[in-house]
Amino acid sequence: MFLGLLLWCHVGQTQDRKVVVKVLSPDPDAVKIWQRLQPKFSARDSVGLQQDLRGWLARVQEEGYLTASIDSMRLQKDSLWLHVYVGRPYNWASLQNGNVGEGLLEKVGFREKLYSGQPFRPAEFARLQQSLLREAENSGFPYAAVQIDSLRLYNDSISGVLRVVRGPLMLIDSVQIIGSSRIQLRTLYRYTQLAPGQPYSLQRIEAAMRALGQLPFVRITGEPQALFAKNQARVYFFLDEKKANQFDGIIGFLPDPNSSEAKLLITGEVNLQVRNLRGSGKQIGLHWRKVERNSQLLDVEYRHPHFFNSPFEVAGLFHLYKQDTSFLNLRPRLEIAYPLSTTSRITFFAEVVSSQLLSPEALRQRRSDSSAIDANFTSYGVSYGWGNLDDLYFPRRGTQAFFQGAVGNKRVQRNARVEASYYDTLQMKTSQLSLSGRVERYWPVTKNGVVLTRLRAEALVNQRLYLNELYRLGGLATLRGFDDYAFYASSYAISTLEYRQYTGQDSYVFLLYDQGYLRRDLKNEKNIQWASGVGGGISFSTGAGVFQLVYSVGRTSQEAFSLQRGKIHFGITGRF
């Protein structure tokens, strides 16, 4: 039976021609197939026309019309005549399992009933083959092949038996580093979770590459390669040393809120971070910052990965914050972290937050005040972190997430300089909960444009909180456009929207917007405040390091945006 269909199109280079297509098929749906998948005939020469027809033929065969063909092409006057044979669609009669294990079939989602009486789709079967090959390759059989045994064709139906020829089992012999990286091999094994004697797995190697991408002291210079010989695989990673040790300082010039004259308050910050000590991955960090007149903070940390050749990382941290002559907060912390995968980890920790009054006169004058108190908060908690950034320092795509929760007891400490009667109405021991989270994502929007979205939040939950226990917010690290540590909050959430336009591999200009929700729950003071910060800046590399300049202004419900209260921060980050 011949079915005719007349189409008009542009063929040739100088004039229009019509194309007459005769579709030959015993299937009455053949014309519908042609109409749904017909080529657009956009070409203006015979070569382009043939490409259009070949593309159409491939799409028809993917629909199960395996015998479809273009039988002839004939040019007659101003018309091109095509004879197309579509044929009948093929169906699966059955596809039985030959030697494939049930566990492997379950992973790829194979069910025999899905291949009984269903249309034959070559693309679907190709995906099944690739899934089986992928699972076999990740089990130590990189030379596996998928075959259909006992293949039969009967009345437009296909039946066969699915078999996997695994080939030789390949075990990892060793991992080698090509490049200038100084990371020790045993440290590399632990970070990548690869070890000699494991079955070769492409999935493991891809996961290892993601883990290496998260190390600040390693630069990946090429894709990994594997050399197979005598049932063994030797894996090569192309890694160079990356300057990750950090020393930088920042100077800030802010209006002095305690001065009636137009004087500036100079603040400062110093960071020292030494990573990958002697190629072992150990880290030492020190952070000092002067945030206000007579106020400062200090953070010290030491991290020891693979403690006693175990997968655990042990870390010790110490935090000190001194608020002028009012109080002093100390927070030692011990962490034990375990990697759940190459890009995520879970951490268990214990910490003690100690707050000491330096000037108790306010308490003696106002016994019902919640401004400050001597207290110790001993807590135990767990945190979870995950990340897949493409670059730790200058990310252009990827996500980071961190969540933490801790619970413990807070004990009010008696101060000998405060009257004993002050503590008669206080509950000396209470339960306290702390929660925190941070999620940020980098979205590439143009070739060199990146949008950063971030949300961070923390909360303290207790029957009675005091001012010196609250979170301190404001400044370059939290809420830009305001003085450092300008706000006290028992709970808060800060969202960030930032656009970065890269002018080089490690240089960019940016615009920023921070929106903060700040809540303070004290005995005699409960309020909610909204604060916004906008601004922009520039970051670029120099011979001495990365220079950054940020200008921002802030607004609250009581104060509008004002350029007179603008904040300027600049500094240089040097890596060695």
C-alpha cells in the first residue's frame, strides 16, 4: 500500500523546489510516524538534505521501526521524489536473565516483565547495557561486555537471553602521583579512600577526584589514568602543589560611635593558616581580631587527620572574646570527625563556654538586669558538613552545607564581688540547646558571572539568657554595612545575595546584599530587628597576594541608608 504526502520546502541553492514523499509501509500508522518525526528540510543543498533524511531515519529506528529505510531519491523537473519504507514496529517477545546476578539486576532496575510485549526501543536497551557495564566496571571488571544470547526474530517480535561477560578481575596495585604535590602517599590513600588490593572502580576514582578537589593544598592538573596489566590496575593522579598556607591582615576604618567628633576607629585582623604540614594534611590556625576599642578576639585551632592511622580526624579549638572591660568569654572545644564519603563528614564534639564578668557594677545596681552574668555552658553535640565546590577559594559552581546541634547544662557561677542575695532568685542550673546551619550555593549565570546565594542561622534556647551569652553580629564576616559586633542576638538568620563578575582566574568585582533577621530574647528585653546591608567591592591578585576592598552601608528600622555611615574594609591575603 502506498500513501502519498506532499511537503513544500527549500531545496537547492538558487530556487525553491517541492519535495514529494511516498511512504510505503504495511503499518497504517506509518504516515503518522512520518508526520511526527519528519525532517524540516532546512538545508539548501543536496548534502544538507541527505543529512536531514539520515537524522529522520535514525529517529524512526529509535521508535522500534528497525527496517525503516529510504529506498530512492529522484529529481524530476522542480520536484524531488522520495520513496520511504517504514515497516512495522518491533516488540519484545521476551528478554530473559542469563547469568546476571539478582543484586546487579536490582541495581539497574531490570525486570523481565518490562521486556514482555513492550515496544522495542534501541535507546532504552542501550541505557540498560550502559548501566550493566557501569556496575560491572565499579566491581573490578573494566573489560566487561553485555550480550544478547539466543536472539530470535519472529513476526516482528524479538526474544533473547541477557548475558554479561565479565572478563578478568582487576585489583588496584598502587596509586601514583604525577606532579609537584608533596602530599604523602599514605595521606593520599586516606583522603581518597583508595587502597591497594581493592577492586578497580571508576566510581571510586571519580569520588577520589571530588575529594582531592576539596583539598586546599592540591591542584588537579589532569584527569586520572589507569594502567592495566596482569589483573592489576595502577592509578595515576596528576597533582601539583597549591599555595594554601595563608597569612593576611585587614585594616578597617570606621566612624567611632563613642566620639562626639568625626574621628575614625581603626580595627584590625590577622590570620595565619598552615595546612598540610610536611605533606601529612595536619593544620594549624590562628586568628586575632580587634573589633572595638579595648575589645578583641582570638581563635586557635589544630587539626590532626587520620589519628593513629585511623579514619578519624581529631581537632582542638580555643576561642577567646573580650568585650572592653565588661566580660570575657572562653570556649575550648574538642572534635572527632569521621568521613562519611569523600565530600561529607560527621563530627562529634564537646565544648565548654565560660563567661566571666570583668565589671560587676551593673549587676549590683540593677538586680533584675539581664545584661551579664558568670556562667559555664558544657555541651555535647554533632555536626554534619557536605560540599562539592569546584574551587575552595574562587568557586564558580557548587554547594556547601553545614548543620550543627548541641545540648548541655548551663550553670550560673557565683561572683564574689556580687552580693549573695542577687543569686537567691536565679535558677543556678538549666538545660540549654544550641542550633546552627549554613547553606550556600554558587550559580554560574554567564561565562564569567557567578551568583552566590547563602543562608546562615543560629539559635540559643534557654529559660533565661544574658547579654554576654548572645551571638555577636555585624561586620565583614556576618552582616556587612555595620560595625563589627554591633548587634546582640539570641537567634538570627542572615541571607546573602552576591553577584561576582570575574575578570581573571582569581580576580573579580562584586555587588552584595545582606538581609538579617535578629531576635533578642532576654528576661526584660524581647525584640525583633531587621537589618540590611548593600555594597560592592573588588578582589584581585597581586605579587604579594590577593587584595580585597569592600564598601558597604547598612539600614535598620531606626536608621536609613546613609553614606556617612559607610564601612570600608580592605586587606591582602598572602599564601605561601
